[in-house]
Amino acid sequence: MVCYDRAVLQRRRTAEAPACGAEPAYQAGATRPSRRWERAEHPYAGLVAVLATKHGKLPLIAPALEEAVGLRVEAVAVDTDSLGTFTGDIARPGPPLETAIAKARLGMSTTGHALGLASEGSIGPDPAMPFVTADREIVVLVDDDSGIVVWESHSSWDIVATATSVGAGCDLGAFLAKAGFPEHQLIVRPNVGAIRPIHKGISSVEQLSAAIAECAAVATDGLARVETDLRAHACPSRRAVIAAAAERLAGRIAARCAACGAPGWGRVGVLFGVPCAWCGTEVARPRAEIDGCPACEHRVTRPVVSPEDRADPGECPHCNP
Ligand SMILES: [Zn+2]
Ligand SMILES: [Zn+2]
């Protein structure tokens, strides 16, 4: 498993960096959250959240939340493709977290519910290892009654995502084995030139051959582009990552703030700076994580190295420039 926080750590050299999990929705001086959080029972027990999904994510996300806090999840069919697609025919409007929140709000506005869920995946070269494909899935809960947003993510290299360009009638045996076909479905489109037709959700050799012939015939180079269909219902290796992200979100929602009782307690930042063993210069390694509440200002710093720990001089900008 890859932890994208590593990439975050490498990018952010100093100070407190937002890491993951909670967006404080309350600015200083804003109204404090409701008193329902003071109850012992989990505030979401027995409530309904709507999951905006077009691609069958309910069984991936609902069980973890129901089990962890008794939140009931109902799917609402909204056209989340309007917020961008993997095939690129509709561009994504913003960073994945924003897209996930926008999806959740789409479900909420469609149904009138105050609690909404959605997920959003980013599949591409791992930032730290560009030759490896990584899948990072975000699952978000938006609570408009209380004004909080809680999210978690999970990243994995165990994603099947591959592509090739072929002419009609070519032998695809090795590619199909690598692509995990037919459990993993495929997309076929013209390789160069025409952008249509696009055939999605291909799960049989007959469909595949016909789609390749049709797309190769209209491509200016005579080839068809064949690639993994990354939509959740078509890509079982992605489904597993979404389910893992949902497990993490469920754990986070179950964790409540010691100060105000709000759900969603967890890591919100990282502190960097471990002294070099030779010269004492602070090396950009995490020394502590900051846990926080999505609803109030309560924060707790949790060291991840002991005070005696020193960084390898090989990492030091002074000793090893
Ligand atoms: Zn040094
Ligand atoms: Zn709090």
C-alpha cells in the first residue's frame, strides 16, 4: 500500500501541513455545533445518509458505516458523470476532495437529506514512483445540519489499470490476462483522430472484437485504443480500495471529539522537523501528527518520534547538500 501522505510530507517541508480527514467548517467566532453531540449515543445512529452514486458503490460503503455507528445509507442515483469521468470525455472540475463533496451535495439536494456521502477516485502514476499505477480513493461525509465535512482516503497499488493500441484481429491474449478480463471490463475507442465511438463496459470477447473493428476503422492510424474501464462497477480491484477507504471513514466517524462530542476526530495535520544527528539542523521528517475535530478548535499533538530521535545526516540539507 502506498500512503500518499508521504508525498505530502515531501512537498511540505515546514510547519503544520493539512494531511487528511477533516475540513474545519467552523471559522473562528462562528456558531458552535449543536448540543446533540453531548449525548452518549452516536449522533448518527439511526439517521439516513444518501450516497450519490451512479456506479453501484452502495455495497462498498454502506456496511462499514452501518456497523460502526448505525448510520443507514441509501443510494440516490444522480448523474455524477456531470462532475467528470475517467475517460476524459467530461473534464473533472477540481481536486478530488472538492469533487467528492460536490457529488455528495448533488445527492443531498436531489433528496432533501442533510447527510450525504460520496466517493471519488484518482488513478494514475504514483507521485513517488511514476512507473507504478496507484489508486487513491476518497470517501466523504457531508453533514449540513451540523456544518461539518469528514473524509478519509485509502491508496493502493493493487489496481488493475492498463491500456494498449491494436488493429482489428490482433491477438490480445497476453493483454487480456494482464487486464484481468473479463472481471475487469474494458473501454474501446479510436486510437488517433476520431473521438467516437466509445464503447464502455465491455465484458465479452465478442463485444471486444466488434468494438475494436469498429473503432480501428474510423481511427486515422487504423488502430483501436483498449483500456481498463475504471468505473467502480466495472473494476473490482478499484472496488476493494473504495471499501477500504469507507472502512477508514467509518472508524473516523465513530471517533468523537473529547471536547464537544462531534464525530470525525482524527488526523488533520503533520509537524515536521527532526534534528540531524551531526549538526542539529532540522530535517524535513515528520515529528508529530495533529489530531483534530471537524467542528471545534480542539487539537492534540501526538509525537511520532521520541524526543531523543535524530535524523540520518544523509537526509540533512546542511551535512548532505
Ligand atoms: Zn546535519
Ligand atoms: Zn470538537
